[in-house]
Amino acid sequence: MLRVVNMVPRLQSGETNQDSEPNLAVNPANPAELVGTAFTPGVAGNAPIYVSTDGGATWSLRNVVPGNGSFGTGDITVGFATTGGMLYAGTLNGSTGRLNILRTAGFTSTTVMTVLVDRASEDQPWVVAGTVVAGPDTGQDRVYVGNEDGGLRPRSATVDRSLDAATAAAPAGFAPFRVEQRTTIFKDGPPVRIALHPDGTVYAAYQRWASGTFPNLDVDVVISRDDNWGTGNNPFSALAEPAAPAGDGVVGQRIAASRFMRFNAIMGQERLGADLAIAVDPRDSGTVWVAWCDRVGGAGGTDWTLHVRRSTDRGRTWSADLRTITNAKNPSLAITTRGVIGLLSQQFTGTRWVTALELTGDGWATAAQNLVLHTAPSNVPTPQFLPYIGDYVRLLAVGEDFYGVFCGNNTPVAANFPNGVSYQRNANWATGTLLDIDNVTPVTAVSIDPFFFRCTEDVLQLAGLTDVGGMWHTIRHPDGSWQPFFGDVKGVESNDPGHFSAVACAGVNDELQVVGLTDGGEMWHTIRHDDQSWQPSFGDVKGQESNDPGFFSSVACAGVGPDMQLVALTDVGGMWHTIRHPDGTWQPFFGDVKGVESNDPGHFSAVACAGVNNELHVVGLTDDGRMWHTIRHDDQSWQPSFGDVKGQESNDPGFFSAVACAGVG
């Protein structure tokens, strides 16, 4: 499932800022908690972050970043610790231009973030945070901020590192460590990108400006590594090239050498020259991927080509290009716990910017799945400053899911979003017009907005009952593989309702909701959350309702929009309906479906239901083997009468004894 969301809140509907160069943090301990950033102006001397507590469905602003210039901060990136919920940020202060490394324990708070580091002459801070989860240092936040440190030129690729950043007073253990060990023409490139593995392996990728005369540069793409969280007095020195002639014996393995870049060349109204990304496989710290862009045609060329390569031996040797994209920028890489690789990039077609997410399970050995997130004219709007859409985007993987952020033209035209989008800011989609806060007045101009997206695997999950009343669960993945074992659902719940005799389940908001009936006709409910955990105990559905229809004998459920809706039959052939809302509340009573229909087909003995176009379709079988259908519409009304399905067909297969249904498309 793919969801794209314009992040500008409704209360900012009238804004026309160039909210470019986005970044994103997802709390691994609670992926519903997210923080985004962009070049968005703030108020009262502080710049904002974008905050979501519902998985990215809605966003609001908090003006908590010290320093607010004409477009908010300078460069800003963010990262959550693995546990504990601490948020870290690296910024170029919007008022002073100085590097600030920031911290807050409450990402939704309106309290200004704590400044841990304040230093001059820095560029493009890139934050990656993690928490030690085993051993004597358990609970310590390890934070890394890659940056180009002007104070260390000409060897300026740097990582600021803290081994215990969560609670100490400023500078909270942060100190800069130079990772560039070779000479440069006068500096390294702005991007220094970090990849952190839970076992303590830390990679740093950077661009060495090896030769040339600015802006025409011959650049090496280099990677350094540390095998123990960057500890010790000489971190990031675990990876060196072999001695000549195979290499030069210097710390830092060159992935690609002498690649031509014309720094600050323009393509599609955007500047070029600082494209770099890195990701480490969460299943194996020795497998690392790097992406960058350069001009394959050299000084006389016109291309800007994205390259992706892989190492499987901790960065010592590298593949040839496994993926190239011509005239693309802003690569970002991430890898899920199932080994699916995501590549986010923005490609210039000559007239449009196209933002796409590629997904591959085999490293592009076969064609990747390509999901176009956004496409819009490249000449609208006119730039207010550079970068136009940004010098970077960000893609993250949390568990089996991808989360990302990009910036682009905010015209509300459905064709610009081939996989759909939702806007918080007011818009008239019929006319393709942005509207002000009053939802009437047209906004004066199209502008650049940040967009969030989330991409989850479309998996089959099933729940089955055994003859002894147990409940078991498994998953079939898109590649055809199955979860290697059935999971005992009762084994992860704190209560046992008894012998289950009927079960139904539905996918709702990326979660599996399960409803079971016991031999006593009671109804129980649980949820498998998106983070793979289960609701701690079965919930008594009848206990949430004000009426008790009696002994339930059959049940069906479906996701309808954000709700889980269920239909159950009683032993006397009645049909009853209720709803579980996204906030965990239930409709306060079971609704009598027969009571809202003008006809009564008789004693229902089997039932199925499905969500289709935000409506609930219900199919029931009666004791005489007939099939009946009704609909609960999006406006909460019901179809006036049960429809005889056999009456719509030209043949009669006979006595129906079981039924199932699904929404398709």
C-alpha cells in the first residue's frame, strides 16, 4: 500500500513559500510518531518542524528550532533514537548560519530544542541516531552528524559523534572527527552520509574533490567504516585501501574515482553537485549500498547520471553499476528487515520533475517495481532561491515498511499523483486551485511543498482455528514466501476467552483486526499492529455495546475506509452490525440489519462482507440455500431491501452452503 500526503497543515493553506529540501525522522519505537523538516519560515525567532502522531496522515507545525531566517533554517536533518523517543537535529541556524546540533525529549512540545553544539563554517549536517540495545552500554544514544567542516579544510569531510547523547549537558559528548585522509583541491563535497547498523558498524560516505578547477571537478566517491560505534581516539579507520598497485594504502575505500561533476550546474531550475546516499542491510552489516550522481559525458556532457553500487564485504570491494538513471538527482536508499531495497530519486524528463520510488528484492537483477509518487512541470513555479526542490530527499526503512519525504510543485491536479495523494491544505481539485484558509479565496501562486509517503508490503495475513479451539496466524509475502511458522495468537494475549468456533479478519490502516466467536456465542477482538506486536489481550466486543443480540454463531468483517465493520449472525438467524473506529472506540450498539431492510429473506446461516469504495457490501445465505445482498453506504444508510443474488443470474448452481466476498480494485 502506498500513501502520499501533502504535509502543509490546513492552517497554513494560504502560504506560498518555497518549502524545499525536506527531511524526515520516524520513531522506531512508535512509527506513528514522525518529524519532518523543510525550508519553512517560522515565527518569533524560531523555525518549525513538521509533526505527526498518526503515522503521517496529518501534520502540524512546532516552532522549536533556534534561528529563523527568510526561509526558516538553513540545511536541517533529523533523527530519532532507536528507543526512548529522543529526537536529534542538525541545522545551519537560520539567523547565524552556524552548525547547531539539537535535542528534545518531547518532539510534540512547543519548547525550543536544546542546543548541544554551536560551531561556524559548516555545511549540510546529516543526522543518524541509534540506541545500544544490548550489553553494558544498553540505553545509550549514539548519534552521528555527517558534515563538511570548513574549519578542517582542505580535508573537510567530518562526522560529529556522541556515544551517549541523551541526557548530558552540552556538548553531550559531541566532537568532530575528520574522515577524509587524502589531499583535496581545497575541500570535500558538502554531503557526508552515515549508515548505522545495530551491531555498531558505522559507515560514512563522502565525496573527495580530488582534482580540477572549481566548478569543474574530478571527484572520488569514498567510504570509511568503524566497527565499534565510532569509539576510540581514531574512529572510522577500519577500512583502508590495499597498498599500491592495488590501491594507495590510505584509510577510506574509493568506490568510484575521477568522476566528473560541474558543481552548481543547473537542470530543471535546480542546482547539481551534491548527490550521495548510503544504506546498510539490517540483516547483515557487511552488505552496504551507495548511490551518487555524476556527469558521465565529462566536461562536454549534458547528463546527470545516478549510479547504485553494492559491497558484500564491509566496503572493501564494490560491484559495477547495478542501476543507473539518466538526468536524476537526490538519491536516497533504505533497506527493510526483509531485504527489500528502496531507491527514491527525482528525474528531470526535459519538461517535468518525476519523483519515483523503486523497490527491488534482488538488487535489480530483475526489473524493479517503479512507483511514481509525483510528476509536475519543471518550469513552475519560478525559483525563489536555490535549492529549488532541494539538495536531498530522505527515505527510511522501519521494519518492513518504507517512509519518505520529497518536495515538489503543489498544484492540486490528480494526474500529478499517479498513486493518489491527500492534502491537508485547502484545494479545489476540480479546478486545480489552491485555496486560502477560508476554503474560498484562491491562493495567488503555485509553490513548492513537502510531501510525505509511506509504502507497505501488500501481504496476505490469515487466522485459522483448530478443532480444539486454538487460533493461529501466518503471513504470505509478495515474493510468494510464507512466514516460516504459524503463530499462536492465544500465546501472545494475556487472556483466553475459551474455545473459538468461528473467526474473521480484516486489514485496516495497515493492521490486522481479528474477531473470534467462542462456543458460548460471545465475540472477542484483537489486533496485530503494523510493528508486528499484538494487542495485549482479547477485547470483549459485547462489553463495548449497549445491547446483546444473543448467541453469535457466524461472523464476518471488513475494512471500510478507516473503520473495521463487522456483521454477525445469531443462532436464530438474525443479522447484526457494528463498527470499530480508528480511535479504538466502538459503535455504542449492535445495529439490526434486518430492521433497516424492507424484506426478511429468512433464517441466515452464513455471512460474508467486503469494503468496496467506502461502502460495506454484505452477502448472506439462508437455510434454503439462497443468496442475499445488501449495502451499507458511505452516508451510513442501508440499501432499502435485501437483493436476491440468484435473481440476477441466468443460472442456479443449487443450494449454497458457504460464502465469501472481497473488494477487487
